[in-house]
Amino acid sequence: MEYFDMLKEACENEGLIFDETMYNNFIQYKALIKEWNEKINLTAITEDEEIIKKHFIDSIKVFEYPYVKEATKIIDIGTGGGFPGIPMKIVKPESSMVLLDSLNKRINFLNEVIDKLELKDIKTIHGRAEDFAQKAEYREEFDLAVSRAVANLTVLLELCLPFVKVGGYFVALKGPAIEDEIKDSKVALKVLGGHIQEIIEVNIAGSDLKHNLLVIKKIKDTPKKYPRKAGTANKNPIK
Ligand code: SAM
């Protein structure tokens, strides 16, 4: 099957229907992932169909939910090769997107993707979440923070919630087993000003992938001392 048809079918199986530009952007993005993956480590997923399901569809499934649909100012923390941020930007071009990662090689890749796909109102940041969340121009500035495969929930809350404005959301794209993580993060959630709004089980048609979207609402300001300096959240998690 042609890549375009495979992509369109996978999207339609999820009830997602896009215009030609969006599909073309995904095709170009896939080609860049494959090209750069030979030079730098971007992803272990290299088969066309797997890239569609495990990266593209997985990233854009979040748009089925109002927390995400209504957000205009979004940050993707630990975006790596651009997941979920780039697919989100492709299907919602009117959103304003910031992609943050501490690995410069991946940021260089993302800059090329943005350039080639001619994406507008999207910015990359090379740095650690711990440092940028303390800067006034990023702190409590976003309607929505998203993050996939970056850290356990307690650490993730400290890295991500400071970016979210009160009334906004942090959506963590998590694996199938999150009960223990949720139990362990009770104190962090309270201290950092979050509240679990909803846990949504996500299945992807034609794939054995089972994920959970953990939707956290920011209900009060995060105390200024968080996030602590780089590495501290991992070494000494809030308990
Ligand atoms: N989100 C992408 C995905 O799902 O494919 C990438 C996941 S990758 C396993 C984790 C990424 O988070 C890496 O690219 C790493 O550089 C970045 N990262 C980890 N800790 C970070 C921090 N404190 N600040 C910024 N980026 C971080």
C-alpha cells in the first residue's frame, strides 16, 4: 500500500480526517525521521506502519479530548524526535507550540522539520525543563503541557506543572500500568498544585498498544522553589 493510503486509512480508523497538507506534512516528517535516524538516535521505531501508529496516531489521539482541543498555547516537554508536539502542530496549525529538549542533536532535527514543513508559530528550545520553568516568559504561561516517555509521574509533575497556567492542563501520555505511579505521586500533585481530572484509556486500531492519558488540571500556583535544580527531582522526588 502507498504510504499516503496507509496513513489516511490509519487516521480514518480513528475517526480522524485531515486535509491534503496535513497528510503531506506527515509524509515529509516520516521521510526526515528515517533520514536523520541513520545519523542520530531519534527512535527505535523505523517501520512505516509502526511510525504511523506508534508515533503519529498515538500523538494526535489526544485531540479527541476537550482539554487538548481547546488549548492554544502548548508546550511539549522532552519532545525528543517531536512526539507528541510535531504531530499535534500538524493537525492543529493554529496552535502555538514550544518543543523543549535537553539534547541538542534532536533540537537540530526538529529545526529542520519545522523548516521543511514550513510550520509557523512553533519554537524549539534546547535546555532542561528545570531551567526554563524558572524563567518568567515560560512559567505558568501555557494552556497545556504535554509529555511522553520522559520520567515517572512524580518527576514529571515537577518538570511540567510549573509551565501550566492555573486553570490549564498537563496531559501525560503514559503506558498501560499507571496505578503505582499515581499512588506514589499523591504528595507531589498536592504540593505542585495539580489535581487528577481524568484517566483515559487509549487503544489504537490494528495495534496492541494500550496507553493512558493522564489529565491533570492545574488548580493553584506552583511554589517558586519548584522545579528544583536539574537532576534533583530524580534524585530526591517529592514524597
Ligand atoms: N517524547 C519523545 C517520545 O515520546 O518519543 C521522546 C522521549 S525520550 C525517551 C525522552 C526525552 O526527554 C529525551 O529526548 C531527553 O533528552 C528528554 N529529557 C529528559 N529529561 C529532560 C529534562 N529535564 N529537560 C528537557 N528534556 C529532557
